[in-house]
Amino acid sequence: MPKDIPLLPGSPRRLSSRTVARGGQGPKQYLRVPSPQAAGQRASASQHSSQASRRECSRNSSVINNYLDANEPQSEARLSRMHFHDNQRKVDYVLAYHYRKRGAHHGHGSPGHSLAVISNGETGKERHAGGPGDIELGPLDALEEERREQRDEFEHNLMAAGLELEKDLESKSQGSVFVRIHAPWQVLAREAEFLKIKVPTKKEMYEIKAGGSIAKKFSAVLQTLSSPLQPRVPNHSNNRMKNLSYPFSREKMYLYNIQEKDTFFDNATRSRIVHEILKRTACSRANNTMGINSLIANNIYEAAYPLHDGEYDSPGDDMNDRKLLYQEWARYGVFYKFQPIDLIRKYFGEKIGLYFAWLGLYTSFLIPSSVIGVIVFLYGCATIEEDIPSKEMCDHQNAFTMCPLCDKSCDYWNLSSACGTARASHLFDNPATVFFSIFMALWATMFLENWKRLQMRLGYFWDLTGIEEEEERSKEHSRPEYETKVREKLLKESGKSEVQKLDGNSPEDDEDDEDKLTWKDRFPGYLMNFASILFMIALTFSIVFGVIVYRITTAAALSLSKTTRSNVRATVTATAVIINLVVILILDEIYGAVAKWLTKIEVPKTEQTFEERLILKAFLLKFVNAYSPIFYVAFFKGRFVGRPGSYVYVFDGYRMEECAPGGCLMELCIQLSIIMLGKQLIQNNIFEIGVPKLKKLFRKLKDENEPGESGPDHSKRPEQWDLDYSLEPYTGLTPEYMEMIIQFGFVTLFVASFPLAPVFALLNNVIEVRLDAKKFVTELRRPDAVRTKDIGIWFDILSGIGKFSVIINAFVIAVTSDFIPRLVYQYSYSHNGTLHGFVNHTLSFFNVSQLKEGTQPENSQFDQEVQFCRFKDYREPPWAPNPYEFSKQYWSVLSARLAFVIIFQNLVMFLSVLVDWMIPDIPTDISDQIKKEKSLLVDFFLKEEHEKVKLADEPTQRSQGGGDRSRRSRAASSAPSGRSQPGSIASSGSQHTNV
């Protein structure tokens, strides 16, 4: 006797229209398990029906749904792993989900036998629950069954939208199922017209002419010289040629060069069209959820992705775009070549293409700044022997006796012992750094202006002009979290009746209702955001303060020992910078996760709003995290120390730390270089290379250890959707942009203290371009092709950093370096107009007898008794009427510093505005060509319309000519009768009217 068990979760059964309309509120599901003999007969019959349906599918492409048994031998060889099993229909998109069958081996059924039903769209009769032998579904089984029904309804709605689906049988106890989606020509044409996708017309490519003969010759010479650096990619060198494009229209099919409908739209465009359908398809069973993103968020599906164009390392001469990108772009061996931007855009879409175009331009702009930075550094090396202040400091005859650096344990010391620090400071603190700071401010402006020009050029060649309507449409799709929050709000306000009313409405009706989140609903999220961001910034500052305390206490401890006393400053500086680096790397990861969590609780409505708010929060937190230690050293260290006899103490007995005798600029350079280099090396080698490989290995081991995964599938060649499923999911460009933006800050904000920053940034970016390329080609699933006309909010952040860098560099030069004090001394206090006596001028006197009790050095090593010690500051001597007050020199230097900041800032801002005005945002040839393209398009339309009318008139003229001849012959034959002629004429006129 057969025995009933619950219906297996995930069984590939189509829902009836009655069940779909019911919204999943039907009775509980049961399945009757037949005896082994009956099961074998039914399985055999199912296999025959499945084979018949596949044969019918190969004959007739109108069959839109196939369920295939993976255990069956294939009737015909697979020609491509990018197509359905009929080798005809291309797989444009893949949905993946994981199923688990519970109670599959209950009763007398054979453990190794599949209980799944092979179906080709038919709906079986439902049994009434509660019969003899029926077993009710458990909680987990009910959840699986509910998810299966939601998937069935969603796939049914996809097929109602015109898409064609194929998936395999769920023949194991658990595993992954891939729903392959194909968009036929009718769907592609309909959606291309709706999305206003621009496609090439019949008109051949035309040339973008250069401005003049000189520009044309220069362009030709430049192209010849750079030919070894060009990637071997088709149509890469023809950057002066462009297709005449026009938005697709089904009524104007004669305008387009449609040779083969299967290849007219490239793979990226096909997947983009399918993704648009997936985003707007609703599922009533999942609370009227809109789109595939909501279903993935609710774990109905596990992943959704377009397929890569085959394998990138496949043997043989067969070439695809992915393999071509790997060979000419995603390998470190081709680091010297230009990027194939057009092919990147074609394969990954405009958004990723613009990122790599921006990264390439930024890297190329680092070349001149690196050259100038090296020249500035070499100038410092060449003039180090001519630097008078460092000579005076290194001169042992001067014998400047300095005041102790700490209480009790620190002794007096000679200024000549800091000779090495003074000489090293001259490498970065020389007059050339001022001009380099001005150059870098103008460099940032020129970079942004050239990016705007390149962006316009790419937008013209990629037909991105006029996509504002498309961006507006993308804003209409609400995020799943927003929809959930709205339903929770309605549930609280109106109860279940309002929710049922919402479920009964269509998505268009929902938008008309007042079911939106107001500022009152968002206020708790905003308050949490504000409090959390303040807490994170305070946490960063407290960690910086903790490192300061570490430096002070460690310096005091090392000063107690004679063996470590000589290297106290170098040891403390190096270890503190390493601690800062480790903390920055750890907090970077924490702040990234916190920014994402804060943005989620804010509940933005659209993905674009979510991304913009996430970027702003993450940038703010990571900016504060990366630059707080550097800001401390540049502007605060040594400013609040006090003076001998009246020091400022952090704790009892521990004074605030001072700058080195040569100033804080050298320490700022060390801090900046170690943090910048360490951040780049560790993030590149560990976070971007090591972590993805570990994730891939972990996922592979997990899949191998999954029970029920082993079977005949593993003995066959894996399909492309299996290979892509094992790759890492694409999570967006925010980490890549964020890394480069922080680096841009290192290059521009404190470049006056570290002229070699552009060099290290250039070396990093040469590797970064290929690293990101390899990640996108080999390690990530193929992203959805997203059309966008610019890099969005990142440009505003870059522009803000460029303007902020002018102010920062002005203060670094004026406050941190000795550039202004040297100028004031040379032109106001020097007797001979040179820097002789500058060191003595910057040192003040202090009477050691006025030291506080208990702070004098113990066991001083100085031979003679010290009466006065020196300290670096502009103060009155002990014998002056107002001892230790700020001197006139202090106020003169302070006023000169403020004047320099104002002059420098206004001069650089004026030059930046001048450069911005001189460089037009739109290249002249592009603006002229946009106007010419409109006239070319009108001429092409007129020509094609004339040809269409001409072709339509030819058969009409032929039919009219034949009708005239027949009427004349009939009139001649009826002429002798005479009386029938009028009737014939009337009859002829009547027939013509009917026609």
C-alpha cells in the first residue's frame, strides 16, 4: 500500500493560476509515496515524458520551461556551456538557490531513488489533506515549502513577462539548483525600446576629426610612438572612429543593421535587460515583494548573476572577451600597456569602465608629479652641505647646552647630538617644497579638469548622453529593507487588515498610497547615526591620545637606562608609528562595517541613496582614522609643551612631548611614509589577495563536505554557471574607490612634508590596476552592466580634498616647517642677509636655578656646572624686565605665518580657478562633433525614409499599371454592346471604392 509523506521542498512543480491568486494561503501540502514497483514505473514514465518534452523543445522554441534530470544521458552533445541544453538558446542570466529535502527517505521508498517530479508546465491535481497516511509538514519543511512556492510563483511571473527558463531536477537530498534564463528577441526588442538603449545604425563608422593640421600631426606621431604600449585588442586603436547610434525602436527596425538577432545585442546588454525585468517582477506570496533583490534578501534565492563569457585560461585558440581581457589587461606582465577601456566597458558596463578609466588617468597624472617630487628630494640632497642652520647645529664648537627633555632622569644635552636629525630635515624642509606644494595644488585641479574632459569624451563615444531618464527609472526601485519597514509601519498603525489591503494592491497602487517613511519614522535612525559617528570619532581621538601617552611613558622609561638613552627618540617614533598603522588597519575594517550598519538603520529608499550615504559615512570615519595621527604630529605636537619651570603635564611627572630640535617636519615625514606604505602594502597583499583566496578555499571545502553533493555531476565537465557560482559575489566599487581616495589625500594633503608620496603612489597604482583587473576577470562573478554618466559623489569628494589640501599645505609650510622663521630672520634680523646665527636666534635662555624642586637632573654627566640652558622658543631672557614672556620675534614670526597662509591660499586658489577656466570641461572636437552628429542623424533618417517610401511605392505602381491595362481590355470588349458600358463603368468604380 502506498504511504503519504509531506511534499518534498523544492520539487519542480508549476503552480496553478488558482494557487497563485490565492497568495500561498492554501491548505498544507502532502505527497503520496508509491510502492517501489509503482515508483519505478512512474519514474520510467516521467523519464519518457521528459525526453519527449526536450525533443519537442528542440523542434519548437516556443516551449518556455524545461525541467531536466541531471542523471539522464544527454541525447545530443553539448556544444556550448553558455546555452540551454538544446544548444540554441543563450543563457542570459542565472538564479541560484539551495534546497534541502526533509523526510525524503521516510517509509519504504528506496533511499537512492529520486522522488522529484519531472514537469513541463502541467499542474497536477491536488489531494485533500488529512487522508490516511498523510504526515503534516514540520516547521523547517514548511519554511522550505513556502520558499519553493514563492520561487514557483516568481518564475511563473518571469515566464509571463516573456522570459524562457530552464533548470535541473532536485534529484538529491540537498544541493544547489540553477535557474537559467533566456530572453528571446521579442523580449529584448521590447525592453530595449523601453530602456531607450542606443544601438548602431546602418550608417558606417565616421571619423572624429581633430581640431587642426598641427593637432592631427601631433596625434599621429603620438599614436605611432605609443603603439608598443597599446593592447592587442580589436578596434582599440580606432579611438577617432564612432558609430552613429540611435535609441532602439521596433517601429524603425529598418534603421539598424540587424544581421543576426541572436548577436545584435551583446551579452552585457542582454543580461542588463534581463536584470531590469528581474528587478520589477513582483511576487505576491512574498508579501507582494518587488524584484529579485528582495527575494535574495529574504533567502528565497541565494544568488543572481550573469554568466562570464567562458573560461579565461581555457586551452586552445578559441577567444572570448574574458580571455582577451585576461591576456591583455589582467596580468602583471602587461603592466606597461594601456588599458583596453572600450573592451572593459563592453564586458563589465559603463560604471566599472569609468572606474578603470579614472584610475588609469590618475595613475598617468602621478608620473609628472613623481618626477617633480624626485627632483625636489634630489635638490634637498644636493644642497644639504650648503644649509647653514644644519651646519651650526652640527658644529661642536657652538656647544648649545639644552634643557632636559624630562624630569629627574633626563640630563642636559648638547644640540650637536641632534645633527643627523637636522641634516635629514633639510631633505624635506627646503625652499623647493614650497613651490612643490603650489605645483601639487595646481596638479590636483588639472587632474580633475582633465577627468571631466575624459568623462565627456567617453560619454560621447559610449552614447551616455541623455541617460537622465534611465537614472530616474533606477531610482524608482525601492530597497527590500525599505519595503519591509513600510509594512511594519502599516502593521503597527492599522493592523492586519491594512496589510491584507496592501497585499491585494498592485505595485502601482502602492506608490499612490501614503505608505512612505516620514522624518518621524527615520528620527531614531538619524539619532543613532549621529551618536555613533560622534562615538567613533571620539574613539579615534582617544586611541591617538593613548599612543601619545605611550610615547611619553616609553620615552621616560628608556631615558632611565644609559644604554637606551641615546636612541630614545628614534625608538619611540618608530614603535608609535607601527602601533598607529596596526590600529588604523583594524579600525578601517571595523568602520567599514559600522558605516554599513548605520546606513541600513537609516533605511534609505533606493540603492543609489543607500550607496551615497554609505560612502559619506565610510569616508568620514576612515578619513578621521587615517589622518588623525598625522594631524597631531603636524599641528599639535610641541605646541602646548610650556617652558622650563612651567611645563604642561599629562600625568604626574609626565610632560607633554616636544618636537625634535630640527622641528616636527621630519617626524611628520616618517609618520606619513610608514602609514601610507604600510597601508598600501598590507591592504594589497592581505586584504585584496589573501582574504579572497581564503574565502574561495573555505567555500570549496564547505561544498565538498556538504552531504548529498557528491554524485554523477562531479564526474562531468562543470557548467559555466557552476564555475561562476563558486566565485566571489560582486559587492560594488566602494572599497576600490575608497582606497584610492585615501591615497589621493596622502598625495595632496601633506605633500609639503613628503615630496616622495607621488612616487610611492605611482608604484602602488601600477600594481593596483592589474590587481583589480585580475580580481574582476578571474575571482568575481560577472557584475551587472550598469549605465552611468559619471563617477558620482566621488568627484565631489576629490574636489573637496583638492581644495582642503591647499589650506593644509599652507599651514604645514607656515607652522610645521622652519620656512617662515628663516625668512623673517634673513630679512629682518640678520646682519649680513644670510642665515648665520639663525639657530642661536631661535633658542631662548633659561636659568636652571629656577627649575622646580624635584625636577632637576639627577647625577648630571656635564663636567662644568650649568647656569643657563637653552630651549627652542621665542621668549625673553631671564635678565629681561619680563622674563620668559613671548618676545617681539615671536609676534613677528606669528604675523608672518598668518600672512603667508592668506597669501598662499588666495594665490593657489586663484591659479586653480584660472586653470579651471582655461581648460574647458567639454573638448572642442567633441562639442563640435555632437552638433555634427545631429545633422548626420537627420540626413540618415531622411535617406532611410526615402528608401522606405520608394520600396513601398514600387509594388503599388506595378499593381496600378496592371489594373489599367485590364480595364482598357474589358472596355474594348464591351464597346459593341453599347448598353452595358455605363453599367460596366459604374461597376468598376464601385469595385475600386471597395478596394
